[in-house]
Amino acid sequence: MTTPPPPPGDNPYPSSGSGSTPPNPPTGAPSYGSAPGGGMPPQAPPPAPGGYPQQQGGSDSTKILSLVSMGTGIAGLVLCFCWALPIFPIAALVTGFIAKNKTKTAPRPDLKTFLMVGLITGAIGLAIAILYWILLAAGVINLDAYSDMS
């Protein structure tokens, strides 16, 4: 079963007989892919000097600080179970807060994950280190028990 062709007056694209592509749509019909007003579509801004795309704001130091915060936070969390030294978690918290303050003036939503991972792992690592030292001072953890294993 086939549908009958439309009446001759209802076809908005009359056949010109010169090719297989239909002519321009009638006025009033939306033209897809062009800018309002019939001009050229808007173009992306040119790349920054050096061929790299433009950043959203801030500087590379904010990105470096957020990556340092994440790296030292993860390292501090892992090493905290070995030595319970709060050096790496403190470094993660300091660099994380500095980078977070820099993103308040020049927002960088692409760095939010790095910052949050650095701050959270730094806080957890610092809490574990403090808990370890409190338990060690209270006598719950005895380091002499590990030195007599011969």
C-alpha cells in the first residue's frame, strides 16, 4: 500500500529539474545551521598565541597547586598507614586551600575535582595521623612490641 503524492500546490520545494537537491526553503521556514538573520553561523574564538585553546580563567599556577594538593593528599593517605607522618596531608591541605582561594577570583570548574580530592584526602590523612599519635601517647599502641620480633 502506497500513499498518494501530495497535490501540486502543496509542495514547498517545487522541482526545478536541474538537480537532485531541493532549492532554498521558502521564507518564513527555519533554516537550520545558519545564524539568525540569515548570516554566517557564529564561529569559535581563535586559539590563543601558541596554538593552544584559551583557558576558562585563572592561571597555570592554580592548576599546579590543585594537582599538587591531590597528589600529596593521596600520598599522605597511603603513607599515613605506614609512618603516620602528617607532612603530606598538611601539604595537601595548604596547597588545596591556596588553590581554592585562587579559584574564587578566577573560577576554574575543571579543577574542582582535583581540589576536592586533595582537600578530602588531606583531611582524612591528618585525622588518621593525629589519632595514631594520640593512641601512641595513651599507650594503646606499643612500638616496643614490634622491635622484639627476632
